[in-house]
Amino acid sequence: MLLVGWLASLHVVWRDEARAYAFATGGADVAEMWRALRGEGHPPLWYLILRGGHALFGVR
């Protein structure tokens, strides 16, 4: 577990990851985020998971 944590801390964020995170955290609420997702490739559940993770662990 320590090894995985250490390797995750060294991970460089790729453009597609940053874009998904921006969509997930961009709206004021889930409905606004949902409207912005029109035409995106990932399923909406992925953005809900990212938004929930940001709510639990994100920097404010």
C-alpha cells in the first residue's frame, strides 16, 4: 500500500485526466455538471465518482 501511494504521488496528470477533472468539478451543482457533459466520451458515472472524490479529498 505504501508503494502504491508513493507511485501515485509521482504520477504526472495527463491532458485527458485534467479535462475530466475540470468537467467534474466545474459546475456549481451536479445538474450543471451533467449539462456540460454533452458529447463527452466517458460515462456520466465517471464524472460523479470524480466529483465525489473531490468533495471528500479535494483542495478547497
